[in-house]
Amino acid sequence: MMHSNTSSDNTVTIIGGGLAGCEAAWQAAQRGVSVRLFEMRPLRQTPAHKTELLAELVCSNSLRGDSLQNAVGLLKEELRRAGSLIMRAADETRVPAGGALAVDRTVFAETITRMIGENPKIEVIRKEVSDIPEGGGLTILATGPLTSDPMADFLRRLSGAEQLYFYDAIAPIIDAESIDWSRVYKASRYGKGGDDYINCPMTREEYDGFYDALMAAEKAEARPFEVEKVFEGCMPVEVLAARGRDTLRFGPMKPVGLVDPRTGHEPWAVIQLRAENRHETAWNMVGFQTKLKWPEQARVFRMIPGLENAEFLRFGSLHRNTYLCSPVLLDGALRFKTRPAIILAGQITGVEGYVESTAMGWLAGVNASRILAGGEPLSVPDVTAHGGLVAHVTTSEPARFQPSNINFGLLPPLSERIRAKKDRYERISARALEAWDAFLKTV
């Protein structure tokens, strides 16, 4: 174990080399700040990471929608305009995914690791940090949802309250060679994006058999001293299915807009697979995050048409995600109220998702450079996607606070009423980008 320490007035210490930490490091370095970026891997791994690369993606390889008609598409555009390292790497390493932005996860992480390593203002230190001593200088804490136990203990002491946490489940990845192509078809919903997804169609009888097997399958148990809290946006498929027999058909297995060219009709249900890499040698089961035991995953998921002989490159798994009750603990600049020399960034603040974590990292890095220069932290316009996230993590009702993805509900409503959802979302995005562009001129 070791402590962080900052020796220069123009140096920031960043703890955590995930998306938020890397984005924060890049933004601070671009503004002339010297950065000491601590990452505990590979000396100490997490339950979900597999490599020593910075910015390793451990859940899906998708950064979700890329259109201004959805909120995460707006957040991406704000980041692109703000010179985001993560968005630059994502755009350079993208793989086909319809209307979504998905990346080759290995090339993506390698790109970011190389760019961070080549930046002369950034020193990468492979050590675990167990706490942040008083007087240690300005520190950005971006340890993420898989924060180590020693750092979690420090945060618990610092916050004066029990640490909040929830469980996150990741989906299996299938070897393309093991898919029975005679039983599946390629298409995107409503024809958007061409044939980027593999679709495994089910009849009603096949669905009923699959559902019954899924409900009866043995699940991995949480540790006995932990109470399970599953984030709504990354719900394990078997937890979702337990809400009712047809829940999956209106969720990740909805067949709407996916006509089977061999029958001319929509199937009763559909499982979609999304390319995991550029070469399409691996496919991710969309929406099939799971906590089933690995032998059960193989048994149940091989009931899916086209996956009877599936080879699993990665089974789904369940891991703990840690976050703070930020509305109580943080100020509007994401600083600890009791220790303002510590800035929080990423999922530990209570945002959920790759792009959201990146956005909080961008804000932390820019604010660090401003604070070190004797200036004030940024006040992000509330009509922007960044502003909506900041408002969520700093002004939500503490008793009801939960991690959240960006959504248009986090932004103020328009002054005029627009009934058509598509037009309304486009107008919200246009308003946001106008405010964001004006804001960036002041940064």
C-alpha cells in the first residue's frame, strides 16, 4: 500500500486509469499541468478486468447511440467538440453496430494506453493507492465502480457514512465460428444501420422453453454480508425475466422491426448479437448481462436458435460496483465538501456508463487545471448533457439517489411544447450544443 503525494503546485495526482482517469489526465496535461496517474493493475487486478491496459472496457464494447435524437449521442457530441481523448480513440477504433458507437475493445484500450504513455506531461505509476493524506495536494479520485477495498475503506471514513454500492452484470461473448448461420439472419431494427446485428429468431414454443430453463437455472450468489442492489440499466437477464413471462419480449428480446427474411414475419422473440471487434470474430449477446453460473449459461444459452454449438469467449459475470451518495458529499464542482482538494470523477460519483464516466473525467481534468492556476471551477450550463449529469449527482434527493445514465429527463424542458418525440429531442440537442459551444469559448 502507498499514499499519494503531490510535490509541485502545478501537479495533479489522479488515482485510477479507467476512462474517467485517462480523460482527466489528458485534459489536465493539455492545459500544461503535470499529471501523476496511478493505476493499480496489473499489480492488483479487479474481478472484471483482464489486462493491464488503461481504459479497459469490462462490460459491453458499445458506447451506445450516436444520434442527436438520444441523450448519449448528445453527450458524445459535446465531448467531441471539447477535444475528448476517449471519443477520439472510440471514433478511430469503431466497429459496425447500426446506430450505436461500438469499438474494438483491445485496439481502443491500446490506443489510449499509448497516447497517455507518450504524453510528456503524464507519468503513469503502477501502484495501489490506499488513501489520500491531508496536505497531499490536488487529487482526482477516479477509481471507478471496482474501487479496491482499502480505498473504499478510506472513502467510508471520509464520507462518514456506509458506502453505497450495486451489482453490475456483463454479457457473454460468442465465437463467430460457432454460430449456426443457417438459423440466424443479419439485420438492424427497422433497417437502420444495414445488417450490423445477428438475429436469433424464436417461435413461441422455443421462447417458452427457453424462458422456463432460464428461470430454473442456478445463479451465482452474492457474498452473504452484501445486499444485492442491481442497477436498472444493466439488469441481469434472469432478474428481468422474473418480472413476468413476456418481460423479455418487450425488452432485450423484442422482435419489433426485425422481420425474418425467410418467413416475411417478425418472430415471437429475437436475441441480437453485436460485433465485438473489427473482424467480427466475436459477438456480444445484446442485453444478456447475467449472473447465471457458467455451466448454466452454456446450457441455457445454447437453447437459442443458431447458438446450439456456441463457444463462449467470455461468460457473463456479476461484480460489485461502488459509488458515493454524491448529493450529500460533493459540491457543484464534484469536490468533497469536507476535503475540497479531492475531486471525484467517473462512475464513483453516481453516473453510469462509459460516456458518462468520460464526461465526468473531462470536467475533473479541466477543473483541476483551473484550480491550480488560481481560478474557479467551471459552472456547466444545465441545458447541456454534461450539466444534466452534474445536476443529477449533486442535487438529487439523497434518499432516492441512484446511478444514472444520461437521459433527456435530466435536462430542463423546452420553453415550448413539441409533441413529436423526435423533433423534441432534436430541439433539446440543438439547444444544448448552442450553449455548449458558447461555454467552450470561456474554457
